[in-house]
Amino acid sequence: MTEKGLLKRIVINPKIMLGKPVIKGTRLTVEIIIEKLAYGETVEDLKRDYPFITEDDIRAALLYAAKRLAHEEVYAA
């Protein structure tokens, strides 16, 4: 799937989860997906816990997070 196709799976709507980015058609936030992966859950674990998401949805969340971080400004302490 293309980058554009993956990113279309992420939506931001102020009426859903207070405007946090979510998987389209769900209330599952990108934040939750990334956090669960960081704590060691696998793609299979996520698909079992959230049977309505696909591997492409998980890839979309990772890509979205990477793109957002790429645009952050970093300041020296």
C-alpha cells in the first residue's frame, strides 16, 4: 500500500476522541497502538484485542507517528 493510502486510514475529528488521530471508522487512537507496540505487544496481539483493525491500520498508525515526529522542532537544552 502507498504512503498516501496508509495515511488515509488515519482521521482527526474533534467529535471523536477529542480530536486525537484515530483509525478511520473507529475510536482507536494512534497513541494507543504506538504505546501498546512500545510495551511489547505484537501485531497479532493487537489484531486479537481489536479484531476490527488490520495490519495496514497498524502500519498507518506507525507511519502517521513517524511523519508527525519528522516535523517536530528540537531545541537544545
